[in-house]
Amino acid sequence: MKPRQQGSTLLVSMIILVAITLLVVFSIRSGNTNLRIAGNTQVQTETHQAIQQAIEQTLEEVVAVENPSLMPARTVDVSVGGASYAVNVKAMNNCRLELQVKNDELNPDVANDVACFAGQDPDRAVLANGTLSTFPSECKTQHWEVQASIDDALTGAKAEQVQGIAVRVPSTVSCL
């Protein structure tokens, strides 16, 4: 009976060895999957940060121009987390709303608002009692959309974002 027991020990140890091997293989595959998930999450976060930086840079430039529709389409290179992304910013051609700014919505002590009084008849801007009138000023508020996207060939990441902005423009500028 002794030889038979030694053979069963070999069989049991082989089964345990196969089970341990399967456990190790499963652990390695699970680790690789988790590593891919973490990498994809990092790339996704970086692409959204890159798009946001490109939009903010574009918005700073939009405020400096008199007519947002003059902003051309362009590619903005942004570095985030050691990686560089080329963000495509579309031309500013999405004017969604245009509202006339009334005199009583302005503050004559604010430099940005003073330009809205220029060229107006002073009697229309200020009432006899010294308060500002509700007549339209020489400015409008326009609401525009800025669209930016990334299509990164290296990582395969694709993302798009749309952000609105309200811009004060002279009343002569209209939505196109």
C-alpha cells in the first residue's frame, strides 16, 4: 500500500501546482488590466485639462478683440502632465444670443462701462433726476460658444468640449 500513497501525493501536489499557476496568471492579468484602466483614466484627465487650458487661452484673446467672429480656427499646443496635446479650437462662428445693454445696467465709474456711454446723447443716458435711463447704450452683450477638441493619434484619446462666453461688444457688431 505504500507505493500507492506516494503516487497520490504526486497527483495532489500537481493539482496544487496547477491551481497556484492559474492564480498567478489571473493576478498578472488583473494587474495589467488595472494598469491599463489607470493609464486610460490619466490620459482622459489630461485631455480634458488640455482642452480647458486651450479654451481659457482662447477666451482671453476673445475679450481683447472687438468682434469675436474674427477669431479664426487654430491649433493650440498644450502641455499637461509631461505630455503635449494639440487642441483644435474651432472658429468663433456660434453666436447664440445678442442682448442690448441698457444704460441703467452700467456703472459710469467702471472703465469697461464708460465706452458704452460714448457717442450717446447725454440726455438719453441720464435722466433729469440724475439716474441712468433705460435707453439702450452703445454696447451689446453677445453669447458665444467656443468649441475645442483633441484627437490624439499617440494615445487614441478623443475628447470635445463646448463652453459659452458672454462678451460685451459695441452695438455696431452683430451676430453673423
